[in-house]
Amino acid sequence: GVYACHCKDCQRSSGAGFTLSMIVKTETLELTAGVLAPYDKSADSGRTVRVMRCPHCGVNVYNEPLASPHMRVVKPGTLDDASWAVPVGNIWTASALPWVRIEPTVPNFPGQPADRQPLFDAFAAAVAAG
């Protein structure tokens, strides 16, 4: 599922109002070129997140949530073709900047969701609808 994250960490790291995130199962993620360097940081949720960045340009390619080793949080903007990666919901809306429009009919969470399944379901429905 692809969603927008409005936490302060994402705002600071992107220099924008939010970042896009895409959940991928760890075993399906394949780095096809280059090497990434890890950086551990405390997230707004209080959890430790390992950020995997390009050591040359500093781009955040994906995050490894240490509390969820079965998943990676890929940044869709790093893909060769991200045109299909349309966000279907939002997390950390409580810290969204006042000018960001949050669509009320999609899955939204004021903080870190205990379960991302509603986001996955919304993404599957969007893909099925074409």
C-alpha cells in the first residue's frame, strides 16, 4: 500500500509537508544496484527506525522498522517509474501542516496506526478499480 506520512520526521527529512511510503514485504525487496548505508533514528512513534540511504547522495531509499522486521517502507519517489504509486490514505494526520488537504473518505490515522491493513485494503481496491 502507498500512503502519505505527515509526521514531523518525514516533514523534516523531505523538506516538504509529507513523504510517500510504500510497504513491501522484506523477502520481496531487491536492491538491483549500488550499496546502502544504515542510519538508526528514533521516530515520532518512539520506535527505532533504520533508514537505508545512498552513501553517495544521501537519498532515503527505504526504512527498516526494527519493530516490524517482516516489512520495509520504500520511498516510491526512488523508483524508476513511480507513476502508479498513488497514495490511498494518510498517517500522522495530527501533525499535518494546515495547508495539506486530507481526503476524509480514505483511511486516515492521527498517529502511527496499530494496523496498516485498512491502507493495504484501500490500495488493493484502487489497483482493482484500475
